[in-house]
Amino acid sequence: MQGNIFIVCAPSGAGKTSLVKALLASNQPIKVSVSYTSRPPRSREVEGRDYHFVSRETFLSMAQHGDFIESAEVYGNLYGTSQSWIASEIASGRDILLEIDWQGAQQVRRKFPASIGIFILPPSLEALKYRLQGRAQDSDEVIAKRLHAAQADIAHVVEFDYVIINDVLDDALRQMQAIIVAESLRRTRQMLQNQNLINQLQK
């Protein structure tokens, strides 16, 4: 049985990273794909856990050789997801979660149409601005650009299967867990996983 690919997208500051970390801490049987990026690591980010940090030249070389299932440039930095790793993991039956932007989501869904898209929204634009300011990592100019970009990102919400409003983290976490469980119970998957049982019950 092939694993599911869950694509999680959000405008910057919507709390996507915190939500995914909470999901992993809840012992959900899912693995997060670690993207490659050309940007330098932020404080407390760890190589191989948060991202694979490579030079811009190395990234472009990998892209030229077709190493990425998706790649995009965001705020001047390059991001990409390993195609061979994803293919190997889902072939082994493991569910994979991708934290990518809407551009990457479009690329993944062209290659894996059965991927499940989840879009995370903040409860308000004011809350989004507050969260971006709370990072204390970006200048006012960068925050203003991110707020403007957020509105453009949110316009792509219609391309996703599920939408979560991340107001209270625990509530958003339960909703994401429910999506993962629901997808595992789809009729097509249950028919494949439990064909013997279903045949016996029909006799």
C-alpha cells in the first residue's frame, strides 16, 4: 500500500511550523520531508532537521539534474524537495508531509495528483502581523513585504482540499490529526488493505 503525501501550505506567520512540530510530537505515524534551501540557517535551526542547507550554486546544480520534485524561489531564497526520497518513502507505505508554498504544491500535485492539500490560515491579518513581529528576526520592511505577500498566498486557498484556521494551536492540531485519520479510512485504501476481510464478510 502506497503512503499518502500531505502538502501543508500557509502564508508566512500563520503558524505552520509550530503546528507541524506539534503534530510530530503527538506521535502521529507520519514523516516530514526535509527540504533543501539556499538560505543560511536561522538561530536554533539544525542541518538535516529543519533544512538541508546548501549554497545557491549547489542548489541550482541539483535542480538541473532533476533532483527536486518541486522547487521555488521565495524572498530571494531557493527551496526544493528531494524527488527520490519522496518516491522511496511512499513506496514503502509511509505517509509523508511536505511543508511547502503554493507554487511547490502545484508542482507536486502535477506529479502526484492524489496528494492531499492542507492550507493553514491565521485567524486575522492583525494576528498574522503580530506573529511576524514576534519573531524579532525580520526588519519592518521585510515584515511589510511578507504581509503583502500573504494576501497573494491566501488567494490560492481554493486549490487545497482542507483549510485549518490556526487560532488555538491545540484545536488546529486536532483538526490536522482528524484529516490524516480520515484519509487513511478512505474506501479505496480500506478496500486494498482489508480485501480479505471484506471478501469474508460478503460470503
